[in-house]
Amino acid sequence: MQVQRLTLEKDAMRITEFYLSSFSFDDQRHTPGELDHFQHAPLHSLKQRNHCHWFIESEQGEIIAVTSCKENEHQSGGFLWDYLAVHRDYRRHGFAKILFQTLETFAREAKGRYILTYTCDLPEYQPIQRMFKANGFELIGTYPNYYYEGEARLAFYKPL
């Protein structure tokens, strides 16, 4: 299984379906903004400079892992790592690490200065927090009650 960069509208629709499936995220209480992102960002990324999605398919051709990043709105070499989702039946096989390496290589080749990412502070998100730290990210801030009341956003930063 290899990483593929999103280039086709039909694959953008498949990524949207995967994001919205019950197999992608353990926490299914998506915010309205997350739902909007999942429904529109894959397709929009096909038309935007330095906004990419990458995915991995199973041997049967089903999408089993997705990630994305985009350059910050100032186009100054900062990259925002958006979502990372691995199908619950394919976790702990290294797919998240492979996708992150692809994303980091892309940001470096685009002369990126840093990658900024985020997650929730709920217990379900501890595995991704550990992944961030294992890949050189530093916790740089907390936004209390960001997603919903009692759910903070944790911001992580990695210089390139």
C-alpha cells in the first residue's frame, strides 16, 4: 500500500465519505465546522496552491487513511496540518507515520518554515498527542472550551 496524493474529484468525494464514516474518527461528535471541512475541503484542495490531501487505500481499493495540510493564509512558509484519520481496523500498522512523513516532506520541499497542528484535550486524543510529541512537535498553547464546553484545543508546533 502506498501513499497517493489527491488529484481527482472522484477521490475527493471518496475522502469525504471516509471522513464522515464511522470508521475514521473515534469521536463522532463533529462540530459544524468539522462537518463543513470534511464535506468541502478535499474538493477545494484540488484548486488551491499548497493545499494537499494524501490517502492510502487497502488492497480492495477502499480508503483507509487520510491526511491533509495547507500553507497558512499569509503564504509565508507556515503549514497547517489539518486532519489525520486512519480506519479503526488498520490502526497501529504505521499508516499515520507514513502519511506524516509524506506531509513533512511536502512542507520541506515547499520551503516551509514550520508545521502547526492541533487536537482536542479529551482522552480519545491522547494517541495523536503522543504522535505529535514523538515527531518533534511542541505543545505551544491551549484554547479552553474551543470545540464544545469543556473541550480545549491543544496547539502543537514543529520548526522545519
